[in-house]
Amino acid sequence: MASEELASKLQRRLQWEEGDSGLQSAPGAAPDAEPQPQPPAWAPTARADAELSAQLNRRLDINEGAARPRSCRVFHPYSEFPEFSRRLIKDLESMFKLYDAGRDGFIDLMELKLMMEKLGAPQTHLGLKSMIKEVDEDFDGKLSFREVQALSCASKFEAELKAEQDERKREEEKRKVRQAAFRELKAAFSA
């Protein structure tokens, strides 16, 4: 019932805006006791035209780069990245806010360059662009907090892999030292 009433009010408003005085003289006028006439046949087309126009305008804004990105997913950092502790997520968030100089909720190329320099791992522009491209989900050339977490997640796994490789190197060196010691003992007993 409420949707029918809203639809009839919208129809009266459309008619009033187009100069058609078939129903009322003003949109805020009180309804008469007479039964309301059926909406004209062009009414659904007018609504469809408005929706299509809004979509086309949004597409033009996107093409010109003036559109604000729509965020339709809700981001929960604690449930989406279970491998991170709450403390680590809080630290990442404070780091993100520290290096977000524009306070727009994104880290762009120059902010990322500054961040990497301050962290002691300076990168070239191409390296920074490849880092952004690796985790940029919405292809805007900037990193949101979620994308920074994904980047940290990737670097965390890289650190784990590097630690495993270092451990293998240490084991190999220990094995070589043991073999050399065995050869010395063998030479001492053989002589």
C-alpha cells in the first residue's frame, strides 16, 4: 500500500514538473476525495529514462576519471586475514594512517615511495608500480587498507619462505662441517 501511494505521489510530481496540470496544481496540495486517475502510459518510461540517464552519467564520470568508486563489500580485517594477530592489524592500521599523507584513505605511489624509504627498503618507481599492481583490486593505482594488508600478507609469506631457505643453507653448512670433521678423523685413524 505504501509503495502504491509513493508511486502515485511520484507520478503527480512528474506531471507537475512537466507542466501537465491534469491532477493537481502543486505537488504538495491535498488530495481530492475523487478517485485518482491511472498513471499515464509514459510514466514507467520516464522512470526508466531517469535510471538509464543516471547509469550513463556514472559511466561517463568513470571514463573521465571523476567518479568515486563504489564500495559494495564490507571489509572486516580481522576475519578476512586470520593469519594476522589483532595487534599486527592495529600496527598495520596505524602505519597506514601515518603514511596516508592525503588523508583520503588510500596510499598512492609517492606515499608508498616515502613509506618504503622510511622502512629502509627503497624501491624504484617500476618496483613500486609492480607492488601496487600486484595487490590493486579496483585498478585505481592506489592502495586501500585492505590492499596494504594483502601486500603485507604476501610479504609475510615471502619472509617465511626466505627464513626456510636460510634454515636450509645453515643445515647444509653444518653438514659440510660434519663431513670435514669426519674426514679428518678418518685420516687420523687411517694413517
